[in-house]
Amino acid sequence: MTINRPGDGGCQCGNIRYRLTAKPQMLYVCHCSDCQKQSGSAFGMSLIMQSRHVEFIEGAESMRSWDTRGEEGDMQRCHFCPNCGTRFMHGSNIPWQSLSIKAGPLDDTRNLQPTAHIWLQSAQSWLAIDRERYLCFESEPEDKAVLAKQQAHESDHG
Ligand SMILES: [Zn+2]
Ligand SMILES: [Zn+2]
């Protein structure tokens, strides 16, 4: 399975634009209640990247953020556009070296292939997930290194 560099993304109104310059270290679907709330939808999709691989093209100065505690008690800095409210990335691990990029605001999401589903205990009941195909976790994985390993394996030829 090939995972190319995901490319450019931006908020719904176009105020903020950015570019991802590397392949994600991990790409997973999260069904936690926070992801359902922040996405306003059934689940969140996260691309884990180092912050040096995210370049802002437009609107970096107008970006706003909000700090909260994640499911494990770690601080998260949630970045959004003050104009349209699109949530496009979260930072964690002060000083925010690791970013969780939201999949939805990317310009082309057709080639994104997640390797795992996490927080399945709060997934919407209609979802039928192929447990043979994906790494599956009922809550937060104890060690996310297994996700990164699977990602590296699947993007070997990317
Ligand atoms: Zn916007
Ligand atoms: Zn989540």
C-alpha cells in the first residue's frame, strides 16, 4: 500500500493554508468522544507528523489555539481558524514537536489509508470495522510505536 506525501491543506474559508512535506509517521482513525465533538462528526482521522514537516503558506499569524487535556491527561494545543472555525491540527508533547494533523482539511484525501482504529469502545454503533485489516484498540493504545511500525511497513514502497 502506497502512502505518498499527503500534500496541501487548509481551513474551510481558505484563510489558513499549509503544506505537509513528509509522509505521516502514523495515520489512524480515532473514535473517542473528543474527536467526535471536535470534528462534529462520527470520528476523527489523525496524521501524526513532526512539526518541522508542516509549513504554513498563508494565514499562520491569524491562527488561534485552545489548550485542553487529552484522554490520557496530556496537554493538547488545538489549532483552528478564527474565521470559519475549522480545527486543523493538534499539538502535544510540549514544546509541540509532534502534531496531529486532521485529515478532513487536506485538499486530497482519496489516498489516505489509515492503519488503525482506536477508542472503539465509543465508536458509533453502525460502524462495521474490518478487524482483520486494521489494528484495533478499545481505548488508547498503550504504546503507539506499534502503529508507527505498521505505518512504516505499509508505506515501504511509497
Ligand atoms: Zn478559515
Ligand atoms: Zn480521539
